[in-house]
Amino acid sequence: MIYDIRHVTRFDYGRPVRFARCNLRLRPIAWAGQRLEDYALTVEPAARLSPALAEAGLAHVTRLVVDRPVRALSIESRARVRVDRLVPVPDPGDPTLAEIAGWARTHGDLSAAGPAGYIYPTALIPLDRDIAAWCAPDLDPERGCLEAGIALARRIQRDFAFDATATLVDTPPGHAFRQRRGVCQDFAQIMISGLRAAGLPAAYASGYIRTIPPPGQERLVGADATHAWVLLWCGPARGWIGLDPTNGIWMAGDHVVVAVGRDYAEIAPVDGVVLGAGAQGMAVSVDVAPVEG
């Protein structure tokens, strides 16, 4: 499947902003099962754009600098991505969670995609006793890694309510867990916290899901916006397997990976510093349209 993706972020400022420097993580990365075929980034009014020299996590980062007063800023990202990713199938020969935890601690890959960097808590995804205890029944150490991962994702989808008003971008996972409500970011963070508590390498994935479902299928939760889900490292042979706890499904042909990191702070689509005295409003729109079967 080929997708045309349009992602527009617009900022409106109460008073002119004199200076802004932002990090844009909007260009989809190279990842198993997908290939970027075309990409364009447009900023209005025109601003200075340059690639970042270095960045934690797996993301394409563009630096945006606005050095003259503006009252509004529009950032439009357009991508064409070919996705050819099969639905993972658990197998009786899959490594157990105990084996995965052991391999992750001793694996020699220290790159951004290596599992060792994803077994520890972070400021945004700390370990939480209540989350760990709730996730534990699905994470028996002797259970196959794929079987356990999808079971936990589906339990989160069943037991938590999607509520866009329940949390903010900086809401801790423990808070969302206790109220059993939130959005895709909250569900991903809860699942990651539980997996890491079990010693398992789990990454935060940001990107998109198909806006219009195939005929006869329900629309996925999280369309029309950036989406978040979980990657679980399942050993050297299987590698990183995507799990979407918001929808209770695997990452497969409906998902486009834009960035991967330890938590949201590493891969936020837009962040930075703005110098100005007025209020700021932000509007985001996303469309993921299939153009070929």
C-alpha cells in the first residue's frame, strides 16, 4: 500500500513572536516494512531550515529558525510512503520473555536501535508499582514474547477508555492508569512502563495510521492526528515488533513509523523555544490517504 500523508501544524500568536527555534521530527524514518518515496516540508512565512547534526533516538530532525516578527506560523509536511508490512504471527518457537530480558541486558548492539537503551525508566515513563502489578499476569517470563505482547495490548484496549479530554501531553502514565482513561500516548506509556518493569526492551513509536479504513472495517482510533504505539524487541531474529494498545492490534500495513525513541520527549513532532509575550494557539490536522492497493 502507498500512502500520501499531509500533516499541518499552525501556530497563532497573540502578539508578534520575535524569535523561534524549533525541532521538527516530521519526515518518516527508514524502518522495516516501509519506504519513503517522496517528501516535502513547507513553512509559511519562510524560515531558515537545516538538518540537525545529532539527535537522540531514531528520528529525522530539521531545525527551524524564525528570526523576524511573526503573528502566525504554518508548518506543512507531505510524504509518500510505501508500506509492505505483514501482520506478525506468534509462533510456538518464539523466545520467551525471560530469554528476551536476558538477551537485552547482554546484547552488543549499542546503536539507537539496540535493545539495551530501552529497558530503563525515563523521566516521562517512570516505573510504577501499580502498573507493573496490573501488567504482570500477561507477562509470565515463560510466555512467548509475541503472544504476551499482543495479550497486554488487547487488555489495555479493552480496559481503558479513549478520552481526549482526560489527559494532557505531560500527564504521567500513573495518573492515566489510575483513571483508566486517556489517549494513544497514555496507553503507549502505560504499556511501556509495564514491559520495562518486567525487564523487557520497549520503545515509544510515533507516526500515523490510515485515516479511511478498508471497506467493511471499522475506523482505527487515532486517525486524523499523530499516533503513538509500542515497539517490543523480540530477540535477534524477530527484532522490533509493533503493538498498538489503543486499538488492540499489531503494527502492520495501516501504520507509518515517523520516529522511535525512549519516550515522547525524544521524538515530539514539534518542540523548541519561542520568544514572545502573548498567548499561543495551535491547530494540527493529519490526513493519511491510500493511493494504491
